[in-house]
Amino acid sequence: MNSQQIILASRPNGMPDASTFRLEDKQRPELKAGEVVVKPTHFSVDPYMRGRMNDAKSYIPPFQVGEPLSGGAVAEVTDSKADGFAPRDVVTGNLPWATEAVVPANGLKKIDTKLAPASYYLGILGMPGLTAYFGLLDIGKPQPGETVVVSGAAGAVGIVVGQIAKIQGCRVVGIAGSDDKVAMLTEQFGFDAVVNYKTAPDLTKAIADACPDGVDIYFDNVGGEVSDAVIANINFHARIPLCGQIAFYNTTDVPVGPRIQPMLLTRSVLMKGFIVGDYKERFSEGVRQLAAWVSEGKLRYTETTVKGFDKLPEALLGLFSGQNTGKMIVEV
Amino acid sequence: MNSQQIILASRPNGMPDASTFRLEDKQRPELKAGEVVVKPTHFSVDPYMRGRMNDAKSYIPPFQVGEPLSGGAVAEVTDSKADGFAPRDVVTGNLPWATEAVVPANGLKKIDTKLAPASYYLGILGMPGLTAYFGLLDIGKPQPGETVVVSGAAGAVGIVVGQIAKIQGCRVVGIAGSDDKVAMLTEQFGFDAVVNYKTAPDLTKAIADACPDGVDIYFDNVGGEVSDAVIANINFHARIPLCGQIAFYNTTDVPVGPRIQPMLLTRSVLMKGFIVGDYKERFSEGVRQLAAWVSEGKLRYTETTVKGFDKLPEALLGLFSGQNTGKMIVEV
């Protein structure tokens, strides 16, 4: 039986394009002991995947040219030679971009789609939700009354960061790239203020106006000039969880900008890069708390769904032009 | 009775020069209750003082034009209207740059010059020693076998950082600006390797060669291109205590350089600015431990002494051209 796969055809130099990806038919290998056959129903596309297309040292090995890309997905088991997995089980895990795949069962986790829709396990109860949870609480350590700024505020992580910061009693200021996102975040997600970085005539001043007491925590999803403007308003003893630098994922030169160390020094600021995997021993705590806030109505959720397996590359590239509000999901 | 004072004559724009300072005679005010008369014997000059010459928001208020500069000093009490202080007491505190001064006693601490020479209380048992101790141990959290790089390695803080890191069982690599300093740090202070940043043809490669297992902790006293070269070699989960940025203390433009956030992000690195005052509740712990290491011979000390009250400005400026090895002290 054949499955369709999306292959990394060549490593992109800058922004990926049509030559980066290739759709291919592939014969399914034989099922061996410890393996299952899965049919993905939902794929997650995430900014970090761009980094995996480069042949560079990072926290996760690069995708290989000629091999399928892969990422977080929800799938249905259709055949199993693994203990504890049976047809019709719904699982989540890191899966190849394929319409059907034979994979080891030990990387999969069964999920309960009666508790929450399947796609939630790729979003608010998955990697983006946990990223927001640990980055904000463990690095940011928000205190009631503090001001939290989050960039990429309408993205999968940012929208959760803002809401958790509100639960912690903070003033929450988002930065986003369209008036629709500004309206959505303030009207539906409880942000105290949102700055449109594309239209603000002076971003540093716009952030200063939105943060009359300065910035105590800056949850950074984007980097670049947006971050320069926030850091110009940073308070003494502020914390900066570094979660993403989407501004540079498609650049080829080493980015240059104002040096931040003098500011971090004179204001005793902490900045910390992290990935969600740094917290893997606490994932169950995080999922439990996020699920509780969702069921109590304290944490709202939104996602952008693109339909069709072959739309995966397009959906991924859409992240870099801000096509999504909340989590971007591809439904097969 | 008259005392001589060194006044901030004008705020420097870039490197301070003759027009920055002015020597002035001043009539001593009357001694009031709670005050003492002190005659300083040793003044500390430190890089952070340059920042106080600017009219800028920082962790410490700026010096005022027309007023004397001030800083850490050891002094003898010559008269007292304060409980617990008597003539011939030796004290340390933040004192004006004056040959004699009337100051409130509540900012002073009596010291015992039989336990350690007076100048030690401005160096290894004072602000620079405590800065090294807390920055390295509390932010750096060194583990045996890790590699610690310290810039400004022959300075008052760096020379202590390197030795404490050795006590913790780390490999210690210094960065300094002369072959004499390189020789001194390796031969007398136990550094495993020292790189001369002024003569290394490729600093990034020189640091890579000196750190075959990468850099786990970078104690940054200098900033700029030296730091760029270290950060290019930084390990996953590394820690960067930001202690000084002497490269920029005499610049007027906002310094520009490669953005570091992408590197800190992909390697889950922590960077934290700090000042010793962040740890003031733990000063007695720090002094006790430093004094114990000194008396056990585990921590060696060196200082550069300049003689003459009027040499204070010259000694301060000497810090920016690396005139000192270890703590720079002006003996009155």
C-alpha cells in the first residue's frame, strides 16, 4: 500500500519556496514487532521547523534532504504489533509528514479525545501550551501587579502566555501585527493592551505608553526590532524568557543590532533561552494545570485550521507572514 | 581646617580628560551628632565609576557636577560624635574623594587591619571579591569538570573569579590583554589557559582551542568583540553572569554587534546582569568564605597601588587601558 510523503527536496537559503519540498509516493514497509501503523489526522506546523531545515547545530537534529519532514501530529492507529496499542487508538507523537506511516510505538502517547478535541493535544495541551506555561512561570516568575509584555501575542504560544499572565494577576501587553489580532486579543482574550508593531509610528514609545510602570517580564517570541523596543523599556530585575526569534528564521546573514548586554547589566536583567524539552520531567504537571484552566474557562483557545495533507508546506510558510491566529493546524 | 576634594567639573563625552576633574580646597563643615571626621588612607577606583559620570538611569545615582566624586575607601576616624566610633578606628565605606570629610557614621563599617591589610577590604574582601563570589557561584553555578571563561581576567574581579572556579573543580580559561598578564595568571594564579585578545589572530578560534569541550560559564567583565568570540563557543545550558561591559563605558553611541538572542535561544543559555548590591543580605557569608580561602592559601591576591590623592583621576582612567593587574588602589 502506498502513502504520500512530503520530502525535504533541498535546504532553503533564506525563505523556503517550491523547490524546498517534494510530494512523493512511497511503499509502506512491513510492520515489525514494537511498531504500529498510523494514519495522521492533524499535523502541527511550528516556527522551529524552519531551523531544522538548516544543516546547523541546534537542540534538535536537522531534517535530512531526501527524507520526509516530521513534527507533532495526532494519528489513528490502524494496525499494531506493539503491546498496549490497538487499531482505533488515537495517539500523539512526532510523526513523519506522510498520510500513513509505520513507526515505533515507544514514541507515541495515547490521548483521550473525549476530554478535549484532538487538535488541542497539539496546541494548548501540547508543545505550545507547555512552552508558554514553563517559560512564563519558571523563567518569568510573574508576581501580581507586574507588567508582562509578550511578542507574537496572537501566535500559538503568545496567546497562552498572555492568558496565564492574567491568571497570575499581571498587567498584560501584547505585540501583534494586524488590527484584527489587536481587537481579538483585547476583546476575547483579556489582554490589557496590544500594540500593532506594523503601524505604530514609534514602537519604543508605543510600548512605553502601554506600560506606564515599565516592563517586568518580556516573553520574546520574535526578536529583532520589536524586541529592541521592548528592551528599551525594561525594568530593573526584569526577566526575559527567550522562546522564539522568528524574525531571523529565514535570514542567511548573522543579524546585527544594538548590543543588549549594557542594558541587561545596568538593570540586573535575566535573559534565558529555553525549549520545552528542558522541562520534560514536569510535562504532566503542566498538562494537568493547563487542562484545569481550560475546563474552568480561565484559558481560552483558538486555532487556525488548514485542510489537506498537501497544504502542509503552505501552512508552515504562513507562520512567517502571520497568517495564523493561535495554533496553526493542518487537518488531513 | 581645609580638605582637598576632587570635583566632577563637567560630564565627559566619551573618554574623560583634564576638563572632567577639578582639585579644590574646601572648608570642613562642623561635626554634628551621628557624624564622624574621617581621613581616607586608601581609595578604590572601579570601572563602574565611569557610568556614574553620565546623567543616566542606572542602579546607582549619577555623580553631580560641582560635587566631589565618591567611592569605596578605607579611612581613619579622627573625631566622632557618633556612638560606637572613636578616633583611631579604621573604617570602610563609600566616601567622597577628599583628604578629609565629615560623614554620617551609619554608612561606615569598622574593620580589623590585624586580620588583613586595609586595602584587602576594598578588594578581595570587598566589592570586587564579593562580585566574583556571588556572580560566579549564584548565577554561574559551576560544576566540577565544567569550563569557565572569564574576560578581564587580570582585573580585580576576574582574578578572583578564576581562582574560585578552580576551587570548584573547573577548567579555567582567562582572557587578558598582555603577555605579562597571561604569564602571571597561568604561573601564579593557576589558570589552565589564558588568551591574549590583543594578539590572537582569530579570537573565536583561540577560545575554541583553549576550550576543547566548549564554554559552560562565561563570566563577562568586558563585552564587545571579546564576548562575541566567547559566545560563539558557548555550550548548551551555559550560564553568562554579566558583570561588566568596560568596552563601552567611554563610548557615546549605542554599540552595535551581532544579535545574541538566536544563539542564547537555540542553546538554552542563561544570561544575567547583576550588581553586588543584589546580594547585600549575603555579604557576611561571602566575606567569611573569601577570608577563609585567603587564609587557607587557596585564594591569592594582587593589587596595583598608585600613590597620592591627586592621582585618583589618573588611576581611574588607567583601568580603561588595562594599567592594573588585580585591584587598583590609590594610597593617600
